[in-house]
Amino acid sequence: YRILAMEADFGESYYINEAVQRSDTAEIERLMKKMLFWCWRTEEVKDMLIWMCKFNKGKADSLKLHYIGIDSQSNRHNSILLRDFLQNSQFKYFSFADLILKESYQTSKKGFKGYSDENFSKFLVKINELKYLILSEQENLVHFRDPIKFEMLLHLLEVLKQSSETTYKYFDINKQINVRDSFMAENLLWYMNHFNSDKMVFWAHNGHIGNIYDDDVKTA
């Protein structure tokens, strides 16, 4: 097993995995402050991440361990990551992307307060338009000519949509659990394909991975 998938934010985990790939133990504690879930901000998780850094040192990329997050509840990190990626790649339509990503960041913090179903649908349309523009500019994106990196860029945009849906449906707890779990499953399968791996370790709360209703977990 080379991949540890966590019930953790997709964007925050991207930052952490970059440090793990560089064997940058000095960055781990600082990056853990980005974690949205308090339950992962522990000495035990820090020790594990530092061990992964040390394990990776001097190894070929094909032998390195990866730390990934598959959850989509917030766009706090996803928006910033996408913005940095597109700005650094001299994206032709960056001003359009910037407006959308700023909106996704702010609405993620406020829970889409004041948005109607129609307004939310229009927001998703804008994300789809951004995806179309990114696809049209693939050859001109300086840092994403590598197909694997471009694949990550596109999926990060998909996670932005997932997190928006999860946030918008937050107040309907039954919808939120169903939507969030299905998105986590999609991201898990996407990562398996991305890494061309048929197995990985997945760490999550029982209610997300059991083939039972959440109420059954509480009463079991």
C-alpha cells in the first residue's frame, strides 16, 4: 500500500501531500493548521506524516507514499489552490476565473446564505463555463502541459462543485450526508485511477463507509 486516503479536506490534503513528496518534515506542523477537522490535528497524525516524509526521502516517485483527502465540505483551500494554479500558469481568462473562485470562497464561509435554487444553479453554470475555458486553453497553461497535472487541475474544479453542493444542502442533514458520502466515494475512485492503483488504505468514520443508514450506526 502506497496511498493513505483520509476523510479529510481535498485541498488541505493536497498541500500536505506536496510536503510529504518533498520529505519536508519542517512544514508538516504548519500545514496541519490548515486541517478543517480538529480530530486530525493530533500528535499521532503529525508523527505519522513525519514518518511518511522520512520514508519517502531518497526514493523514486513510484515508491513514495501519498497522503490524500477525499472530503468536500469547504472551498476554503480549493478556491485558493485553483486561483494560484491558474494565475501562475498565465491563464488567458484569469479575471473571469478570479471572480468565480472568490465567490466560491466567500459562499463556502457563509453557507450560500441568501442564495435561491436558481441562484445556486447559475453559480454551478459559471463553474462549468470555467471548466470549458480551461479545456480550451490546455496547451497554453504553462504548468499543466503534463496530462497528469492537468487531470488534477480539472478534478480540483470538480471538487469545487462538490463542496458547493455539500455546503448549499447543509441544512437538510439527510441530503447532506448522502451527497457528501457519494462525493467521497467518487473522489476515492478518482484517486485510484489517478495513481493507477487498485488498492489504498482509507481512514474514515464508520458512518461514512458502512452500508447502513446513519441512524443505525448511532443505535448499533
